[in-house]
Amino acid sequence: MRYLLDTHVWLWLQSHTARVPDAVRARLADPGVDVLLSSVSAWEIAIKYARGKLPLPEPPAAYVPSRMRRDAIGGLPVTHAHALHVAALPHHHNDPFDRLLIAQAQLEGIPLVTADRHIPRYDVETLPV
């Protein structure tokens, strides 16, 4: 089983673990589960950090990969197919990061771990937080 983390869930797992329910953390910790972080999340983190909206203990170029290694989180690159699939999504909301994560989850058949109330409106499997 694979799970794709929404950016905010990955950030919560780094510093606000209590925001992620025990049952979800247990599922993600299962040795048979591959947990993925999209490169779109790294892009979102970098943009928010650069704008001063996301404080981190070190720059994202060091922070994100070190935490991914520590927690055995795999990366999911953005492909042309992922990016182009965004055009086929209904316009339930306009967050470009979320729309690309949804496209990836749909095309890869991976549930998206999220607390975002807009995402379940799309035709995508989720693991609610």
C-alpha cells in the first residue's frame, strides 16, 4: 500500500505530531506501507519559506531531504502527465499545489492523506486526518 501525504500533513508529522490522529500515524508507520511526499510539496514548502510564511529550523533544501531520509519517506516526482491532468479536474478550489497533488493521486492510484475539506469533493481516494 502507498500513501501520498498532503503538504500540511507532512509538516504536522515533523513538528505537530498530535494533529495527526494515532490511527493515521499507525497506518503510515506500518512496515508494509510506502509513504510518499510529492515534489510539488517541496515546491510549496520552498515558496512559503521564501515568502516568510513558513518558519523552519533550516532552509528547505536541507530540511526536507533530511527529514524524508530520517522518516523513510519516498519522493514522488511530478510528470508531464500529472501536470496536464490538472486541466481535467473540476474547479472545486483553485489551490495549484492541491490540484497537482490530486492529479498525482488520481493517476498513480494512491490515497491522499489530508485534512483539507475540499479534496474529498474530487474523485480521489483519501485517508482523512
